[in-house]
Amino acid sequence: MKLKSIDYKHYNHSVGLACVHLVWIPKRRKRVLVGNVATRCREIFYELAIEKEWEIKALEIAPDHIHLFICHQPNYSISQIVQAFKGRSSCYLRREFPDLLKLPSLWTRSYFHTTAGSVSSKVIMEYINDPHHSTH
């Protein structure tokens, strides 16, 4: 079994693809991500991604939650990525939109994450367990 060709990223000492789907919500699940706030939030996210050389594959800003699908270098942990997006957006948005200061913080401390790639877990397990793959 051969894995299909994937557009892997090449780094100094590794080759691979690290992508993660993230979801988080504003404090108290308030529906504050609307209009100019949502527009500015999107701008902040893309500016940060360019700065960090991360690739945003998909971004949804709903009134009460964020969905972000992003590919990143392997030297960043998921928690570092979340902190970068939450931290910068909270600082900028609360400064630019004073109504957001009514919330004790813009975001909750929690988030959802799941890693993703171009092949499924099933395909990887089949590849590893294929008897023709073994050198025995």
C-alpha cells in the first residue's frame, strides 16, 4: 500500500504536515462577534498567521464561537497557537471596541482541538500494519 502524494512542508530537520481544528467561545457565550468586531477579528487572525507563517485553511467567526483550521510548523504546540490567537485578538479587540470591556475577559480559558491531516487514522494503521511494509 502506498500513501498518496501529499503537499508536505519541509523544515530544517523534518518533513510533515501539522494541522489542527480549533474551536473556542467568548466569555459567557456572549454573541459579541458580529459586524465590525467580527471583521476586525478576521483581520487580526490573518495578520497573526502571516507573521507566524501559519496557514489558515478555514476560518468561521460566528456570533458566539470561532472555528479555525490551521496548519503550522512542528515547533509550535497547540496551546501556543491558541494563546497567540486568543491573546492578540482579546488585546486588540477590547482596546478598539470598548463595549467588550463589559466582559471580565473576551474569551473563556477553554478550547476544543483535534488534529487533522491529509490521510485518516485508518489509512495510516493499514499502511503500518501492511505485511509488505515489514522488513522481517
